Amino acid sequence: MKHKMSITMDEELILKVLDTLRSRRFRNKSHVIEYAVSRYFDNECDECESGAKNEKA
């Protein structure tokens, strides 16, 4: 289930979101933001796992 939320962003980031929308890869601003946040958390988990592996070595 999706939930509606409000965010505040720097104008520079908003312009990047709008530029990304022009590429027609994403349906709308929410799609761009959702993708970016998802990628961020995917990368965070990768870093956590690699950090744990380095500690065990």
C-alpha cells in the first residue's frame, strides 16, 4: 500500500527531479523519488553487509 507524504527539498534537487522526468524514464515525481529512496536503502544494506564481512575477516 502506498502512503501520501509531503517533503521539502532544495531547489537544485527539485530541478534534477524535473530534468529526470523529461527523460520519460519515470511516470511522475513520486516515481523518481521512490526509485531514488529505494536505491539509497539498497546501497545502505550492501554497505552494511560488506562492513560486517570486513569485520569478520
